Amino acid sequence: MLAAAGVQVAMGDLFGPGGQQLLATTRLAVESRSRINSLLRMITALDFEIDTFARLVTQRLREDPGYRAIQAIPGVGPLLAAVFVVEIGDITRFTRPEQLASWAGLTPKHHESDTTVHRGRITKQGSTLVRWAAIEAVQRIGTHTRLGQIRDRIGQRRGRNIGVVAAARELITLVFYGLRDHHIRCLPARTA
């Protein structure tokens, strides 16, 4: 609607403070102004609902020891930790971290016939959200971390995507132990 009215948008976030001011002060046709006002009211209502449920989730997970523990993993913040805790549920249904990785769809397909073995792409079966959260966390971390070094080392040899998936499997192992034991043993202790 702004482009049709010949208004140039200089900012990157049209719904930030500067963009909101632009939307409020731009002269538009009555139909366009009504539509923009309607959409802004809808965004405000949705933001309220999102904030309400975010507070509820935060209050519920605040006391969860697994939730707090896995936030110590590089790349895992409050949102991704919440995805892991809620989506995985009871961690005791998995006896080993490999089972969790398989459930998340982060293990390669395995084709075997007599003496020929072929490992293919990851299965992508299981929890899409856990797989997404693990891959998202691994892509955000720096090269100075152990997971970042795994990602980059394997990525140099076999390609970036394969390196990311390999590091995501390692991250899932850390998530498994964090949810089960409520702390991550292999991470260095933080000094205050």
C-alpha cells in the first residue's frame, strides 16, 4: 500500500518505532488508511496474546532444572531451551542420547545389503521442532566453542550442511544429559 502511494520506506523494520511513525503520519487514501489501521490493531492483539503465553511458559519452566541446565549449552537460550523441554517431554523414555538423536531425525539413513552398506541423508523422521532447534542453535554458535569446532571441521571436509547436522547431533547429546542429570558436565565452569 505504501509503494502504491509512492511512499519510500527507508527503515528495515516497518513495525519498529520509526516505521510506526511513518505509518501513522503518511497520507493515504481512505481505503488504504483503514486497511493499515485494521492490520495494526490485529498486530497489537496478536502481540498481546503472544506475550501472555510467553509469560505463562516462562513461569512454568522457570523452576524446571533441566530447562535451566540446557541453557548453559552454547547457542541454546530461553526459547530454544523451552522448545527442547516441551517437545521432548519425559527424557526417561530415552535410555541413550542416540535414541533421542534418532527420534529427532538427526541420524543418517542406513541401507544394507549383504556386504554393501550405504549411509544416506538424515532420516528427518521424528520431531521437526527438536531438529530445527538443534540446527538453529548450532548455526548461531561461534568457532571458539567445541560444537562450533566440530561444525567447522566436518564442514570443511564434507560440506557446511553435513557439519551443522553432525554438531546438532552432539548438541542433542548435551541436551539429553542436561535434561536427565540437570547439569552439563563437559562444559567449562563459568567464573563470576
